[in-house]
Amino acid sequence: MNIDALRLQLASRQKLALLVGLAALVLSGIGAVVDTKHFFRGYLLGYMFWMNLSLGCLGLVMMHNLTGGDWGHATRRALEAGMRTLPLMLLLFLPIFLAAQNLWHADLYEWANPEHVAHDKILMQKAFYLNGSAFGIRALILFAFWLGWAHFLSKGSREFEKTPTLRIVERLENWSGPGAVLFFLATSCAAFDWMMSLEPHWYSTIYGAFFVVSQGLVTLAFMIVFIRWLSKYEPFSEQLTEKPFHDLGKLMHGFVVLWAYAAFSQFLIIWSANLPEEIPWYLNRINGGWIAVGLFLMVFHFFVPFFILLSRHVKRHKNKLIWVAGWMLFVRYVDLYWQSIPAFKEGFHFHWLYIVPLIGIGGTWLFVFFWQLQERSLLPLPDNSYESAEAATLKQAQGA
């Protein structure tokens, strides 16, 4: 099947994603009226999953601008399409913003309720930071940075596609260097505001790094699944050989280890300090049946994929690697579920509103993703484009 058949498949899946997404969002809206509290909890859970994917695409684009590699050439178009979904995520952030303003009786953030703050000394001391207005202003600044950087990187990539020159390569590198540092700080701030503040008495300095690693992991898993599907069509069937899958498998293996390192470091520091303001976070995730989910993550988010991805054969075999990547997408959702739902101090349970918003946001995300993917050339530039741009620039300089 050729590139025209691929475009037809993308258009078909784009329509399907939109239909499924809109249907799930309508059902979520009904749930918001029937059970407001569970709707907002499920919406935050679904939003963070797909937001991590959008931000992960932006982070990996900057990472490839700075380091290069075959893995980036194979996924470049998909990563750029993923980071251009950020305007949609800004729109979909509205319910979370409303919850932070204590509207609709969302009961999502404890610090957003004036009655709770008035009877809590710690919340009163943090009120200058944890309040609805400051929450909205910080979110606006974060989105301005993410959208701005994504725009300039996408614009530079489009220019490079038309006229590959060393000047454009250097500009992309110059944007990506400081951008990577600011990206880490911005993502950490978002993790503190949107997730860690669900339990405003608790804090962890590793929490931001943990979320940055999680974004990279979920994005790599998604890219492996996507380019595996892409490899069924020409000319991708010839270009997407074992090499890019092997590289992506090694990167995913590394991020699995980084995830475990961040998670264990946080646990070890809190366990050794044994401070009353820190240990309740883990107590909420041990009691009430939640320990089973924690053990599941320990085994199936780290140990099992770690040992499977040690195999060079698995990393180079795209039909096997895709199963590992698909599993990592699932356990990333389970991890977010374990991070967020125990914050409301309820025993282990599952609610239909914990999955429907995930499908609704995901359907609209995929619709925009496929749309952005078709807006640009589906074929990435050759692997040696950067080297060719440098050689062409040097030749012009010598000629001058």
C-alpha cells in the first residue's frame, strides 16, 4: 500500500476518533451532572494522561534537536504533530480551571474550598500560592511557554523542510537548549499545581522529575505503536527497518529505569525521614486495598518490562516490541490512577467516570493529531539532512 492509501487510512481514523471522542465527552457531560465529584476526578485523570503525551512530544523534539539519531528521524513528523495538539489541551483545561475556582461543587482541590482553608492552618499559610487566581495565572504562563516553543520549533522544521541549511539547524538547537531547561521547570510546576496539590499538606521535590520521565515514557510507547502501524505502508515499510525500533526500544528501556529510580528515590527519602507531613501520601496508597495497585506497578511497570527489554531481539523485532509498548501505555494509566484517586482518601474502587473522560479526551486528541499529521509532508527528511545542510553551507562559504 502506498502513501495515498495511508492518507485515506489517516482520514478514516481521524473521523472515527472524533466520533468516539465526542460520544464519550457527551457521556462525560451527563456524568458531570449525575456525579460531579467522580467526573472531575476522572477528567483530571484522563486529561493528565493525554497532556503528558502532548508535552512528551515537545520534550522529545527538543531532545532530538540537541542529540540527533535515527529514532528521531523515524518519529519526527509524529512528534511534531503531537506537540501541535497543545492548543486543544489548553481548551480542554477549562474544567480543571473551573474546579480550581471551586465551581460546580467539584471538590477536586481541597485548597479551593474557603471553608476548608479557614479551618486549616497549613492551608492558610499556603493560600498566597494555592488559590484559584494564582492557579489560573500560572497555568496561563505555562501554556504560553509550551505553545510558544512548539510554534517556533514547528516553524523552524517547516523552513528546514523547504531549504535545509545549517543556519536553521543551529537556530533549532539554540531554541532547544534553553527550552529543555525551561521545559523541565514548567512541567514540574504543572505537576505541583495539577497533581501534587490534590494533597496540599504533602510535598516532594522529586515529583516534577518523576512526571517529566513519565511523559517521555508514555510518548516513546505511543510512538512505537504508531510507527509500527505506519510501517505497513510504502515507502515507510522500507524506511522503518529494525534500527529505529531498536533505538526506540533502548530509549524506552532507559526511561523505565529512570521512572523506577525517581519513584524509589522519593519513597526512600520519605521513608528514611519519617516526617508526619510526608508519610500520609504513602499511607493513603497502602491502606484501603491500594497496596495491591502499588505492588502491581512495581512488578509490571518496572521489573517485567525491564527484563523483557534487556533482550536485543525484542527491541529489534517490531511485532514483539509493539506489545511491550502497548502494555506500557496501559500501566502508565494505572500509575496515574494510583497517583491521583487515593488522594481523596477512599478505598480502592473503580468508577465508570474514571475511563469515559479518558476516551473522550483521547478521541479528540487523536482527531487533532491525525489532522496535524496530514497538514505536513508525511515523509521525514533523509537521515543525513543535517549533515547535508552543513556540507552545503560550507561549500557556499568556500565558494564565496
